[in-house]
Amino acid sequence: MDFQGVHHVSIDVDDVDSAGAFYTEVLGMEKLERPDFGFPGMWLRCGGQQIHLMQVEEHAAPKGQHFALGVSDIEAARDALQRKGVEVSDVIDIPGAGKQAFLRDPAGNLIELNQPN
């Protein structure tokens, strides 16, 4: 097989409008055209990849499961998000790997900010 990276990640949310506003207005992702699949959702551009939000009834955020967004300056990203009212954990330095911090989207999904070494 010739994998060329991750194309997209699908994230379940309880309210696609609320989550979509967070991902576009707070995180700055670009909304993409999405076919009508018969249920609410939103496609977003995140760098060279995509995030697909899918509205799911009775959504409960999984414990521990997360996805990581790569950043070039984690302190600047954390400060910018905090200025927008987002609660972000302290930055943790992982020896040999880089730095990370965590936040949650409006549906409670865990998002890691990751600045590799």
C-alpha cells in the first residue's frame, strides 16, 4: 500500500452549527462544500487535511480519544485561544517529542495542540 498521509478525520458533535462556528471562527479553519448525506455535518480544511464534523444524536465525547493539530508556536497558539475565551491546558514539554497542550471543542471532544521538536 502507498499511504499518502491522513486525508481527513471525522469528529462526532452534538450540534454541528455550534461546533462549526468554533472550528471556523475560533480555530480559523475554512468551511468546504459538502454533499447532502441526509444528516447534518460540515467539512473543514485544516492545512493540507480535512476535518469532517458529523452531528450525532446523544453524542458523548470519548474519554482520552483526541486528535492533534500541529502548530509552529504553541505558546502563541495557546495565548490566542485564551484571548478568545477558550480554556487551554498548560503547555507540557515531552522530552524528545515536543510540546503539547489540550482544549475541548463545544461538543467536549479533546483537541491537542502539538509543536514537534
